[in-house]
Amino acid sequence: MQRRLARALLAWAVALGLAVSFAVGLAVHEEVDELLDDTLRSAADAMAGLLRTQADALIASRNGNGASQPTASDSRFAWQLIGTQREVLLRSTGAPVRPFVDSPVAGFADAPEWRVFGQALGDNGRLLLVAQTRDERYEARYEAGQHAVLGTLAVSLLGWLLLRAALRHELEPLQALSQRLADYDPMLPGATLGAAERAELAPIHQAIDDLAQRLARRMASERAFSAHAAHALRTPLAGLDAQLAVAQRESPESLRPRLQRMRQAARRLQQVVGALLTLFRSGADLRRQPLPLAELVDRLPVEGLRVTVADETARVHTDPDLLAAALANLLDNALRHGAHAVRIDTPAPDVVRLHDDGPGVDAARRAALQSALDEAAYEGRTGLGLMLADVVARAHGGRVVLPEPAGGRGFAVELHLHDSRSRG
């Protein structure tokens, strides 16, 4: 908006400058012509007083061939003394040998190359013609107009610079508001934008705070409802698994594989419910603590998948419940996509990496998944496992990264659990 307004101000300044320059140019043109005409008249008056007393002597001193004797003159003007027969009796240096105009008369007259003023010298019929070249007048008008135009444009440009600086100063509160919004988390208790820097922005601050409070109340209500629903589902699912276990032991051998598949489906549903509970908890305060990674992995209910921890002494500083839910869902993903073994290591402090031996994905699909995780745009682009892992990582202040798997085989996931803001 600031750039658009600055460009609009510049366009208006240039347009106004050109319009004013055009008007000033016309006025200068007329004023310069009047001033030069007054100068011609004044020069004629001065020359007339001199020639009334000395004209005869100057005429008598003409050269022998009958030509009029040129005399010195101001370089800006030329003059001629015209006799009764319209002949040139005397002339200044630079004046033509013929009269400036074909029919010399008193007053102003125009010739192709001259602007002429005629003045009678008494009753003897003689006429003084004082003239100025057209080029001289054009040059005077051009210089005056040029200075007027340049001055007007300079004032317009200075006005634009001052208006632009004032505009930037007036828009600074909007930039400050934008920065506040970037750091504003309406889900934090007592979150507020604070006092407005301009009285005009106070209603906007209040409206944003009111909207944030409504959103926070709605999110809290939806989170509470979903959490209660998930808890209500957890007990029946646990009872269902227990009943299936009893039925599996007491059923004929031919039914046991089918009952086992039902138990696996029930456990997967339990994991989904657990994942939902984890999502609802991810908005609450973390309960970070140092945790042996191998001990956490040993507690995960994973069947049909060989899981190894590269370093049995590795520890991570994390919320145990959130990380356990994320790892359980990632391991379930690996199993469902054809993996038989998963290796877990910590390539950096508070970074947990899983690398399975499944078929993996190609580079384009991995890039698409990474883009969805970076943008937190999960719907239709990632499964529950990756979404849950990313939510848990973000709750810790980190993110999920999908590096290229070592050796180009399998699928790798890294959970960065450190708070990047606290580490600069």
C-alpha cells in the first residue's frame, strides 16, 4: 500500500508540476515579450535624445561612397536612422543596410528577423528604428521559461519527497501492528495486542482481541468435547480387545486367525483414539523431561515390526506422552506400508530419526509431503501418522523433516523436538 500511494503521489506531483510549468511558461512568454518591448521603447528614447543633437554631424562624417557610417551599439539591439526618402542615414554595427521593415512607421512593427520600434525625431521627417533580433527574444523566453519549469518541477519533487516521508511515518503504526500480529497467539492465556499506537487503530486492536477471545473459547469448547469423546471411546475399545483375546483363546483353531485380525484392527483404532487425544493435548503446556529413548521405544505396542535403537544410552528432552504417540503412529505407518524393520537414532540433540526398510516414496512425493508439513496443510496431503508427528514436533517448537534415506532405500522421518526460537 505504501508503494502504491508513493507512486500515486509521484504521478500527481509530476502531473501538477507539468501543468503548473505549462501555465507559468505561458505567463512568462507574455511577460518577457512585454518586458523586451518596454526595453526597446526605452532604448529608442535614449537614442532619440542623442541623435536629435548629433545626427547632422554624424551624417556629415559619412564615408565617401555615400554609405552610412556604422556606429557602436549595445550588442542586444540594433538601430537605424531613416531619412525622408526611407533611406538609411545612419545605422549601428550589426544593422542591415536596408531598413528593418519595408514601410517604417512610428510604433512597433514585426519583420521576419526583427522586432522593431520606430520613433519620430521631431518635424524633420526622420525616423529612428530600434530593433532586436527574433533569436535574441526566443533565447530570452526560453531561458526564462526553462528556469520557471525547472523551479516548478523542483518544488513538486520536494513536495513529493516530503509527502512520502510523512506517509511512511503515518504508516509505521500499521507495520508495528503487522509485527504484533505475527507474534500474537490468541490461544495463550491473557493474550492481547496491547494499546494502539494511533487513536485510529484502537477499534482495530479491540476488534482483533475480541475475535481472538471468541476463537479461543470455541477452540477450547471443541477441544474439550473431542477429548471427552476420545476418552469415552478408549474404555469400550479396551474392553473389546479384552473380549477378543478371551474369544481367541477359547475359539477353535480355524477362527483364531480371523479373531487376531480383529484384535489388530481394534488396536489400530485404539492408536487412532490415542492420536486424537495427543492432538488435543498438543495445545497445552508441555511436560518436558529427560527420557531414555530406548526405554520409551520398548513400551510401544508394535507387533510384526523389528525396531532397534542405535544408541541404548541416547536421551531426549521431551514430553513422553506426546513423543510416544508420535512414534507409535509412525511405526504403524511403516508396518502398513510394507516395512519389516525400523532403525531409530538421534543424529543431533533432541532430534529423533526413524528409517525403515519399506518401499519408500520417490523424490517428487517426498518433496510434496515435505511441502505439506512445512505449510501445516495436512488435509488430503498427508496421513494421520505424519500429521501427528508434525503437530507433536511443532508443540515442542520444532518441525518434521523428511530427509533422503541412507542408501536411497526405505523411508526416513526426523522429528526435531528443540525450540528453535530459544536457540536463536
